[in-house]
Amino acid sequence: MDPKTILAEVETRLNEHPEALQGFEALYALKLSGPQGGDYYVRILDGRAALMMSPPDDKPNATVRIADDDFVALAERRASGMSLFMEGKIQVEGDLGIALRLEGLLRS
């Protein structure tokens, strides 16, 4: 599966269960390198998730840089965020606490 498809499915799943997002607000910038890479933005606001392809006007709470194949492995539970971080395969800028919630959101 490719990153864009994964993110679209995650958006759908999260919006089917908005209770999981209640009280949580964040803007993620995902910078994926590789042949299926690209820049993706995920906003969590008012119990809703929104996938965006163009940068929003406001600054992301967390920017995550990762290779496309590592992102797919993370989303498909073939890799853990912590192991990828320890191996230097994920770089995070911004709020680390918010960034740490990304793995759970991808797998929800």
C-alpha cells in the first residue's frame, strides 16, 4: 500500500470513531522521502481528522520526516516508531509528545 492510501484510510477510520480524538488538537506535517513520498498534513480538530495535500497557513505542532517505505512499515505494524526513531529513520521537529501520538493514530 502507498502512503497516500494509508493516510486516506486512517482519516476515514478516525472520523468513524471521533470519540478517540475528543480533546486532542494537532497539526502534523509528514515529510516523506522516496519514490512514493511527498508532503502530507493531518489536522486533528474538534473530534475530526482531515488529510491535506497542501500546507495550511498555521505552523504544524509536529513535523515528522521519514522514508516512504518506513512510513508504510510503521502504519502496517511491521516497525515501531521507537525503533525507527532510535535508528535515526524518523526525525521529529516540534512537540515530541504530539509526535509520539502519531503511531497510535496510524494504527487506530
